[in-house]
Amino acid sequence: MIETEFTPIASAAGGALIGLASVLLMWVRGNVFGATGILAGFLQPGSSTDWAWRAAVIAGMMTGPLVYLVATGGFPAIEVPVSTLSMIVGGIIVGVGVTYGSGCTSGHGVCGMARFSPRSIVATLTFMAGTTIVVFLTRHVIGL
């Protein structure tokens, strides 16, 4: 069985940084901080200025481990307690969900909920219910 660590300080700090980034992006550019939307717009930009801010956000996300290395002297520990096949299947499921849900947890769950968007509230409730069901089934019924 997979054991989950309780990390309230790191989780709260990460949540605060995501919230701050979301507010700053909305304030400075008027854009919603939805990771999949940012990536999609980066891959198919509408303009060079649109591409530039998206590239900056993606570069910031990718350099996080380097910032951690400088701050702590080591890279963060990454443990993947599932098989490669499970990650591929999960990635496909998430990709389908993001496509049909018109966004991801960062866009709907952070920005949409903060704006009291009914569509985002329903989407986030659906994400959470789906996650609860999948975790219960894989951990307690299937036994992965």
C-alpha cells in the first residue's frame, strides 16, 4: 500500500505561491493561470507577446528544482510509487479530462473557484469526486 506523507508547511507554502502567481498573472496580464491553457497557448501562440509570457511561466515551472538545489544544496526527492504503464494511462485520462472539462485543476480549481465561476465549481467537484473514486478503487479494491 502507498503511504502518503503529511507535509503541511511545504504544502501551505506551495499553495501560497500558486495563489500569488495566479493573482499576479490576472492583475498584470488579465490571464487565468491554467497550466494546460498556458502550455497549449505556448505550443500554438496567438502572437509573439502571448508566446513570451507563456514561455516565461513554463521556464519558471521548469527551473523550480534548480531553485530548490540552490536553497537547500540538494534536489528534491521524487518518488513515483506507480508503474510507468500506470503513469501513461493516468496521463491519457487526465488529457481527456482536461480536453472535455475545458481546463485543469489550476485553471478551474484555483482561478475559477476564486472567481465563483459555476462551471469551475462543477469541474472542481468532478475532479475531486473522480480522484476519490480512483484512489479508493486502486488502493482498496484492486490493491495497487
